[in-house]
Amino acid sequence: MDTRLTSRARILRAIRSVPRGKVSTYGAIAKAARLPRAARLVARVLHTSLGLPWHRIVGASGQIKLRGDQFIEQRLRLEAEGVTFRGSRVRMALHEFQLAKPRLPTPSS
């Protein structure tokens, strides 16, 4: 089985689980997909996939990582969903979605 496909599928599932009006971080998505320290892979999957709620994924402390027009578009999309900001950062205490912790396989008896 292709491990990259499985990793990608887990990342996609985690991204799609973030509801409207909430945000998550690249790192939290990676952890939920059982890929700790793979935040850059999350960014790559977002960049190469269509139909995802990409705007709901932000940097570790709530900052939008995109620049220029993409920054403006992401902020406007988040504000349209009711997400609020303090300066240029999402108010994570109010809007961060707590992803389910990944389940580890249980040992066989």
C-alpha cells in the first residue's frame, strides 16, 4: 500500500473535519493525521487539492501564512464565517477547533 496516499487521505479527512466558523493549524492537522512534525506536508496537500476549506487552516498562533491577495481572500472568507481577529491573528481561544486525537492501534491479546 502506498504510504503517501494513506497520509494524504488522513490529512484530507482532518482538513474536512474543521467546521464553518472554526480554524485549525497546519501542525494540529498533521498531528490529527498521525503525522507529527509534517505541517509542511499539510500545506502541500492544501496547495494541490481542490474543494477543501483551505481558508480554515492557519499558522500556529493564528496568523494567516498567505501573502498579498490570498491573505485578503483568506481573511475575508474567515470573517464571512464569523471568525474574529485581534490585529492580524485569529482569536484562537474563540475559534480554534479541537481535532480528535488520533487513535493508536490496540495491541492484540
